Amino acid sequence: MKIFGFALWFLFFAVSIQDDCFYENAQSLLCRKFLPTGTFPNVERLNVTQVKLEKLNFHYFQEAFPNLKSLTLIGGNVTQLKQIIMPQGPALEITVLHLSGLQITSFCDNFTNYFPNLKLLNVSGNYLSEFPKFSFENLTAVYLSENKWNCSKSLEWSLDLNKTVFKDLESLRCFKMPHSNKPILAIAKFRKITRETCTPNCTCQLIKCVTDMDSGVLEPIIEVDCSFRGFTEMPSTIPPKTKILRLEGNFIDDLSPLKTNFNYRGLLDLFLDNNIISNVNILEGSYWLTHFRYFSIRGNQISELPAYAIDNALQHNSNMPNAVRLILGENPWRCDCLFAPRFKTFLQKYASQVIDIKDIRCAKDSEHPLTPIIDLSRSSVCHSPSEYTIQEALDLLNGILAFLIVFVLSKLAYDYYYFKKTGRLPWIVTKLP
């Protein structure tokens, strides 16, 4: 009797052994690399690891495992599933479905309809780039992490998911730049806030997110584009965490919001090209000037700026020297002796930061029209036939005094000689009281 029982046990495992499978118990079959051949009416749980599949045919499971409740297929390094064939006829009774590492790129829109009893779905570790369109209504546990999520598309779906069902929601990461390896949920929230708080008549965009080196907190880089929108003043509100603001081609002439409006405190990059700004003195002593990164005021009406104040601000700017950039070209710069030499010294000192230094030229109506200030010599702006310096005036005065001294001494010598010869006093002496 014992021999007969052993023979039955051997025959029971014969099929599974040749397919590199073994029974964990009477209802659970574990396999490696390949799906088993044959029919297994008693098996309720099938687990295949390092499976090599190009086609996943659920009709096979209908026939080979008619009572299957749990199916786990985990691919290996070379697994590349190219096709999923859904079952025909009666729906599968599977309640747990785990498909990982199979390089699955998409599912049909009615995928879960074939599994009316499905409660747990794990499709982590695949190549999904977009959120599946099939229904998750009856599921109690879903796992989606380690896929190739495309975060350049809408992520609104992540904000509507229930964390009690989608167990690894906070672990979902973007796959490609600009949000590579950043949490999808955080990116979606930043986008929503950016959209809801966007400045009227402007476009707002989440460029990327970076991790703060000190706090470890994920910080958004938001760009607000208000270029060529007819603005006559800087907008009073911008989205929180805005780092880049583009205001080119408007009619702005006042920079005071940079000093008085708290919304601009965290702004790093400001583009104000081709406006009507004529004065930047208001920025002297401002918080923004000691914390900015990129400041472009190209093509305005600025003739001079407080070089000493900007010099002092740059010395205290935490983004110096590598990140700070100034664009000052195509303005009608003043080129006289009082401003040009000091401005040239400033440009020489910050040549690495002023990236359009050759475009910073004298005004068209100046004595040096359109000459790059960096090429001006001091003598060319501080010496001219019609303009004397203090030193030249002193030299002239000294010459006049020397002439008068020589004249007086000569007159004295002449009068002395005249008195000795004639005995008569000089005429001027006879008139003195």
C-alpha cells in the first residue's frame, strides 16, 4: 500500500518536475521560467518567476487552471511581453493578479471586466507610461510603482486616487526629464496650484522640481510668462514658489514691486527686456537685489545705474559668482566723465556675470555714439578742448601767477634802475598817499 501511494505521488509531480515546477501544497503551484503544460483542476494559486513570455494568453489559464484564484507572473531581465490575449467565454475567477517585470506598456480599456471577482491587482515594475483606462471600481488593493510614467502629460488622475486602495501611490515616480524620479503626487499637486493661482492674462508652467540641499524638501520651479501682454506695471500677484517671471515687450517703467511686494521675494529670474524702464535706483538696498539669479533689462531707456549699489548687492548675493547673470545691453548709456569710468570699472569686475558686455554701448546722441563702454578710455571721456579738469584749471592759474610775479619783479627792477639814473621816483609812488 505504501508503495502504491508513493507511485501515485511520483506520478502527481511528474509533469510539474519536467516543467521546473513544484507544489507548495495541493492548491499552490510554483514554477520558474516557463508555464506548466497539462491541466491542473485543483490548483488555485499559480506563481511563475523569471517567466519568459512574448505573448500572455489568458485563454490558456482558462483551460489549464479552471479553478485558478491567484495568478502571479514575474518576468526576468530578458522578458518582453508584446501581446496580451484576453479570454473568450466565461470570465476568469481570479481574485489576485500580479503581473510584474513583464515590460507591459498598456492594457485594453476593459481589462478588469474579464475579472469580475478581482480584488488585488499588481502591475508594478512594467513599462506603463499612462494611467490605465480600465475600471478599478471593485478593487481593494492596487500596485502601480516602478513603471515608466510620462509626467509630461496630465497627472490629474493621481489626485483622484484613494490611498487606501492604491497602496503605493506615494511611491509612483516620473520616468523622464524634466521630472525624472520625482514623485508623481507632488508634481500633480504643484501643477494644480500653479494652474489655480496663475496670474491673469499670463501662462504659468511647472518647469521642474528640485530638492533643497538643506531641508531635503522638494521645491517647484515655476515660470510665469506675461510677455507681450500690454502690462503697464508688474503684476501684483504671481503663483507661490514662482522662480522665473517673463515680462518682455510690455510698457513697464516702475520696478518698485521688487522692493515692496512680498510675492517677489522668492523670484530668481526676471526678464524685463524691451519695456520703458528708465531708472533702477529704486532697487538700491532691496532684498531682491541680494538674492536674484538672472536679471535682464535689455532694450529699455536706462542711461545710468547706481553701480556702487549693485556692486555691493552682488558681493552679498548668495548665488554669486556662478549663477548670477546680468543683461544690460541696448540701453542709451550715458558716456561722460562722471559715469562712464565708474561703470566701466563695474563691467570689468563683473565681466563673467554681464553676459552681453559688448552690447552695452553709449547712446546714439552722445559724443561716442554706440561705442562699447568696455572699450572707452578715461581720456576719451574726461579730456576735451572745451572742458577743463580741476588739474588743468590749477595749472592755468599757476601760469598766470608766475607771469604776474615775473612782471612785478621786472617792474621793480626797472623802477630801481630809473630812480638811480634820474633820481626821480616812479610815477605810481608819487600818487600814493
